[in-house]
Amino acid sequence: MSEAASTRVALAKNTTTRKTARRSPGSSAGTTALLTSLTPLLHEWLPRQRWFAGKGQPVTGFSLVAATEILPLDASTTGPGLLHLLVRAHQPSRTPQSHDDCYQLLLGVRTTLPPRLAGALIGQVADGPLAGRTLYEGLHDPRVADLLLERFRNPGSLGHLRFERAAPIPPGLAPRVLDTEQSNSSLVYGDAYILKIFRRVFPGINPDLELPLALAREGCGRVPAPVAWFEAETPEPLTLGVLQPFLRGAQDGWRLALAALAKGDDFVPEAHALGRATAEVHTALATALPTPTLARERTGHLVAGMIERLECAAQAVPALVPYVPGLRAAFDAVAALGRTGKGWAAQRVHGDLHLGQTLRGEDGFWSLIDFEGEPARPLPERRSPQPTVRDVAGMLRSFDYAARSHQPWNPEWAARCRAAYCEGYARAAGTDPRGEPELLRAHETDKAVYEVLYEARHRPDWLPVPMAAIHRLASTTA
């Protein structure tokens, strides 16, 4: 019997013995002992993961939010078992508003780890319900990955988990892990579907499920529609993962832009098409979801957030300090318009749009992906309506990044792309984002400030890229 077939047999067996499964380590009776036994391994392993958001701060402890045995491992089998955990990592408070982060872990359990899974090793459990067993990152195990797909094919509830499906899913799709993501993890099944696993999870529906579902209802083909998803039924619902069609053969906009620069080619037609695609998504979102107006109070709140982020960034990056007055002027201009009664339309947007969040198919059709928003920002903020120029500003900054990452720097290339993108947007939306210059400049400034802080913390060699934009934006507003 093949590994995939044996996994499906185990799944069927597990479906008939859920009461037994809930009395084992994942049950309420065993959660304290389970977490205690896993804590030494998690202390060592979790902070090293790329998606762990609390780097630079010690982990002082863990608490278990929920535990479910998706595939139990009894004493008579060698494995694999699959343990799903929602674990809260306790760390010293980074800001007065910060909270301990909750992480989703899918842990494989075996008596002996095959050599092919050596790179996924977490460690051997010393005591507790899993004493003597080997713990590893389950997503790297094809048998575990196949089991997850079977759960989507046969939706329903298991422990704290609930699996939903919107369309039929064929069996027998070979899984592989994508190693390119930072804040999440993804599996590709047979080049037909991609499963995004959210690692850092928040109460409430994730925008990367909510918005593609809304766009699918509107018939917008610019975003792959969710095929299936799963959630946790804790005191507050948590979105855990989304299965979507995999756009085989598609290339992301960032790589395409860099390739064009390397060849000395223009990117104007692509930028124009991207503007059109963005406008079509915005139009569909405005139809599907509420569109409030940013009046005086809401405008003041928007500007206050921008000013607060600028002040925090200036404290962390001294090179930003001389530019603060000029940058602040961009935000003050929006506040002044708000006080005169000027209002702006707001709606749900992508929230973190850049060239890397776009895909061009082999037929030249552009799609937008990854609607999670900026993972570092609170989920309520990411789900709040925003002016559409927030997405536009993100893409404009991305063209600048592409041009700056190529030597010699080609500012005219970026300028042409920025103009073409806005023109393509205007052609589809009927309104040019450059028609609200104060609002667009404020959002581009806010994005550049965010980039300065990010690069200073994570990629100091890239700091000159956003600092060049800071110099331009501060001079413009001054």
C-alpha cells in the first residue's frame, strides 16, 4: 500500500474513533502534561522560524489555546501522527498595546524519523504523553500533507477544527512545500492548488479568506477564489488556512520587473495592465462590501496614526529625524482638508499591495494575491475600510524599489511605470488616483516611513532605497 493510500485508511479509521482521539494527548485532560513536555523543544525551535514575529525578545513561556489530534498515533504504530496546536508565546511587552502572539503549529510525531525528513526535525520528547517520540515540522511530510488535503475533501469538524469546502477536490495530488514565504507556510498540491497556512493567527476572519470570497461572489476573476479553508472553533473563531487554485506557469510582478530592468526593457504596458487589474478589484470590493466616507473625525484618526508611526520610526532610525518636519507636512495637509469638511471614500482594500503580490499568467492576465494585509498590523486595522490610494501608494513604492535595486539606478524607468499604473487605474475606475494629490502623497509617505523602519531592522543594506524616497517626499511637501 502506498503512503498516500495508507494515510487515507488512517483518516477513515480516525473518523470512526474521534471520541478515543479526544481522550489522548490533545484532550483537555492531557493538555497540561502535553505542553509541559513540549515546552523545552518549542523554546529552542519556535524563535528560529522565519514566521516567528517576536524575534529579538525572549520567550518567557507558553500557554495552550487548543490542541487537536488530526491523526492519532497509538502505541502500536510507528507513525506518522499529526498534532495541531494553537500556542500562545509569552514575551515581554513590545508596546503598551501589544499582546502575546498566538501561533499555529502542525507537529508530526513518529517513533523514528526517516532520513528524508531530517531537515524537519524539532527534537525528541523527553517525557509526558509523547515521551520517546520524535517531533518534527509536519508540513514537510508528504503523508501529513496528503492527510490535510483529505480533510478538505471530506469537510466537517474534528476537535477544535472545522474544515469547509466550496468546490470538489480531486484525490491523489502530490504535495510540495514552498520555501519562499516569510510570515506563513504554503503547500502546493499537484500544481493544481496552493494551501496557505497562517502561522500567526488572530481572532476573527482573516482578510485573505474574507476578501477573495467576497470577490468570488462578485464574479471578479482577478483573484483566485477559495476552494476550501479551515478554522478553529475556540472562544473566538480563528482562520487557519485557505486552499486556492495554483496559477501554474504564472510569474510574479517583482521578478518580471527585475528581468525587464536587466534587459533594458520598458515595463510600461505591464504597469498599465496592473493599474487596470487593481481598479477592477477595488470596484468589485466596493460593490461587495460597505463603503463609508472618511469625514472629519475619521480623517483625524487616519492622520494621527500616520504621525504616530513617523514619530516611532524617527526614534528607532536617527537618519529619519532631519526629514520629520517635511514628512509631517504631508500628513498635516490631509488633516487640514479634513477640517474644512473634505471627505474621502473608503472601502476594503488589499492593504499590502506591491509587485510581489501580483501574478501574470502565461496568457498575460494579471491577478492579485495575498490579501492578508501587513501582518505586523492588528487584524481590526487590516479589516477596516481605507482609501483606495493606500494600495496605489504601495504599488508606486514598489516600482521605485525595483528601479533602485538595479544598477545603475534608472529613475526614469520608475517614473514611467508609476504614470502608466495610474493611467491604467484611471482607465478602469474612471477616476485617477493622482486627482487627490494630498491623500496620495500622505499614503506614499506613510509607506516609505514603514519601509525605513523595516529595512533598518531587517535589511540595513537596503535602507538607502526608502531613504531616497524620504528625501524626495520631504522636499516635495516642504
